[in-house]
Amino acid sequence: MGTIPPRWKGVCQNDSDPNFSCNRKLIGARYFKKAYEAVYGKLNSTYDNPRDWQGHGTHTLSTAAGGFVPITNFFNVTNAGTAKGGSPRARVAAYKVCWINFKMDDNCVDADVLAGFDAAIADGVDVISVSLASDPPFLNPFADAIAIGSFRAIRKGISVIASAGNDGPQPGTVANSAPWLFTVAASTLDREWVSHVQLESQRLEGFGLCSTTLPEVKQYPLISSIEAKAYNASKDDAKVCLEGSLDQKKVDGKIVACLKTINGRNEDIVVKKAGGIGLILYNDIINDDKPFNYFFQLPAIHLSYSNGLILLAYINSTKFPTAYIAPPRTRYGHTRAPTMASFSSQGPNPIYPEILKPDITAPGVRVIAAFNDAVIYLPNKQTSPYMILSGTSMACPHIAGVVGLLKALHPNWSPSAIKSAIMTTSTIMDNHQEVIRNSSSFAVTPFSYGSGHVRPNQAMNPGLVYDMTITDYLNFLCSMRYNSSVISLYGPYTCPLNSSLPQDLNYPTITIPNLEKSITITRCVKNVGGPSIYVALLRSPRGVSIEVNPSQLIFDSNGEEKVFKITIKQKYDMIIKDYVFGSLIWYDGKHSVRSPIIIKSKGV
């Protein structure tokens, strides 16, 4: 990369570690510990520097902006491919505000988080990716360091992307709910690591990654874990390969078939301890045909329930069963995707019910990215330059990477315009052209996926955007009946005498959590394309009628703005007990600018 731009004011903080250095890619690294040490005491000197000692920060930062790197060997996957971040040519800086604390979960102190935001703003960053989220119940917004710090960043034109949290699938668990934050939920990819087990005359497909492969392509002795039962173990324990349930003499040198239960997984460790050379894990009927991509310490494969029945029938049909487990390979496009991650936190928004959260969905399940030399995620203290992690922490930097690309393509767009472009061009359909589902295969709502799943290419040319200024956000806080002295925590501001409705914030989604007969709200769209004529296409939620006025918008030039009003009425005084969902699309024959509509009656 070329020389670092002179507008960059950041530093590479190495006061406690002279060996730590930055380069033209990683151009800044700082750490913030004063508040943490004031609360919990002095840090261990090992961690007292900007280095990532856990791997989480390395993984998320490389997802956002890592360069192109061919992956030559990733857990023996034969076709791993090339890895890159969302904005691979962007420069990056790291701000360490959380610390390893093995005694409690609260590793991030608000004052340090705020200090990190302030430093990033002063250094001159363009995008801040925040893979942090509070657990419910949530603080009031004027005691939320991420909300306050991100507001300061937005004031300076810096986009802030944050994770929605991992407290799903319960409703009302979404974190980072302020309207100026870009809040990201997690979904799956269509990527799988597939393998197969070769029996004498049958081949069964399964899934999994393993740290080693079998030494030769040949058939190896195969035994069921029940037959390998230790004399003092129960049949039920041996069936699921519990610790101490297998006889080493029976297992030594063999591949062992174990039942997978719904509980925790360490069958590979048990089999390896007993001298086994491989593991075939098969599902029970409760897990049905849902094998997962696990890491295994030895050559292994995870089979569905139906393939497990075939395996057991084979084992019981011959005196000397054999098997061979093939190395994993990457496969795309075979499984339904995206589906919502079960852990991804959901709406409705617990702090600002008039604002739909999460905003957007991005891949956050089994994401491959760079890793440091931490060993805590791998057995036997193995390390890897890459790691697969899951969480809304992994989804967040996907959106940060897309935001970085849009900032480079449209340097004059505001953070809210970029956010609108990504939201209104997203999709609610999966690769089967059906509405996005959850991990149990049930269709879900915008409370799970927000406006939809990100489509980066479409976001480059959205047609129209819903733009907002910092004053719009302050007026929104005023409309929530916060007084000026409280709002001053976000900056000096006097609320207007006649504040607007919270629903009038020019957000790319429309949420009415307290409809009483009828309401009229206002939106404004800016043309970011050429001359065009847009018409309104409505899908009204059940039990309401919606009118858009005007229903046609004519734009003569780029940058032109048009205001329209949306009137929403309950039909026949119907009480809408549960949230209902619809959409408004502005369409010009080329662009579809989609906004979800979410409605519930007042007092229900």
C-alpha cells in the first residue's frame, strides 16, 4: 500500500511493548484501560498493550477490511479458496477497550469505551465497527457508552456499525437500538464443509472439519460405541461416547460411531483418548436431519439421522465392518440460505419502539477470518492463522466493509444515506426464493432480519435514499419527551417548542407501535440517480389501510428531494393485537427502494 495519508492523526501505541509495531495496512493501535483498572485493579502485564490476546478483534477487523489471502490449508479443507475482508484495500486501526477477565462477563467499562470512540474520531477514521453489545435488560440511552460515543462519531460524519447481540431468539432482546447506529443481525451462508464416509459398498455424505486426516485412502476397522462399551459403563453412556465409557482395547486403531445428542459435544476427545483413529457422529431423531459443521480433533464426520440409520444397519450386517472418512471440502449453493441464526437478538426495539431494530442482516454463522495466536478456541492448544466463529460480532464487520466501499464510491454521502442505501436494497428472500426462515425452518419477520439481508452490489446504486442530519436525531430525542438538559449529554441543544412525532424521523423503515385509529407520518427521499419517475407499490399489513400521497414522485436531477406522507388507518376499528407487517416500495422500472412497515394497535 502507498504512504499513509497526512490527514491520519493516529498512533501505534507501544509504550508497554516496544516490539509492537504498525504498518501501512494497520496504521493505528491504541488501548484504553484506566476505567477498567479503577474498577477491577491493575491488569496482568501480558495483556497491557494493544495486542488482541483472544482472537475476537483480529477476526472482526479482518472481516471488515482484511486483504486478499489465499488459504492454503484450513483444517484439511481441500478447496478453501481466497479470503478477503469487505473493504480489502482499506487501512485499519484497532482500539482495544475490553479486557480479559476470567471471573466475570463484564470486561468492557463504559469510560474506556467512550475514550476509544473519542480517540477514533480524533484520529480521523471513516468507519467504526463495534462488535460489542450489552445484555438485556438495557440501560437508558443516556447511560449507554456505545450510544453516546457513536452519536459523537455520527456528528463528525463517521458511520458506526454495531452488532445486534446474541440473546436471541427471544423478542425484545436487540441491543444497540439507537437510530443513528447501524445495527446488524446474523444469518447463515450457503457454504458448507462436506465430507463422506465410504463403507464397503455405500457412500454417506456428512459434514465437519478435522485437524487431521486418515493416513491412507483405505478401509479402516469400524465399531459402534455400544460394542466398544467399557465393562463398568452403561450402554446409554457408551452410545453417546461419554467420558470413560469406551474400552480402549476395543477402540484402539478403529473408527468409532457415536450417537450425537442435543447436549454438548466432546465425542472426538473421548474417542481419541481411547485410542480411536476416527469418529462418525450420527444424529438422533430429535436432531433429525440437521448435522452441523463441527471442529474435530481427529478424522471425523457428522451424519444426519437418516444416514445414521444406514450406517448402523451396515455395522449390524457384517462381522468386520470397515469405513474410510474423506477429508472435508467446501461446497456452495446446496443448503438453504440465508437463514437467521438462532442466537441473533430480535426486536421489537426495547428502548425506541418506533424504530425497527435490527436494521440489517449479514453473515454471522461459521465465518472464516484471520486469527491471532490465541489457543483457547482449539483443543490441545492448537493455533491457526484462520478461525471459524459465529455471532452478531461476525455479522457487524461484514456491513462495516460494505459501508467502507460505499464511502469510497460516494464520498459525499452521509452515514444515514449509506445506511439507507444498504437497507432499502436488501432482500427478505432466501436462495429458494422464499421468505427468510429461522433455524427451525419457520418464516420470520423484520424483527429478526430488519430490512433484510444485505446485497452489496445493489447498494451501490439505490436510486433513492432517506437522508438524516444530526438535528433530525436530536429532534427525535425531543419527540421522545426527553428534556434539553438530558439531551445535552449528546451535545448542546434546545428542543423546539412543537416537536414532531417519533415516527416522523426520516428512517428507511416505518414502525407504528401504538396505532390509534389513524396516523399520518412524513418521509423525504433524495434522488441519487438520474431523472426518473417513481411510483409507490404498497403491501398493506393485515387489518390496516395505507395511503401514500403523492403516490408518484418525479425527479429531474440528482440530489433533488421529495416529501411524501403516509396515512395509516385501522380497518373497521379493528384492534391489531400482534404486530403485523407490510412494505412500501418506490419503483421506477429499475430501482426498488423498499421499506418494511410494522404496526400494532395502541395499548395492546
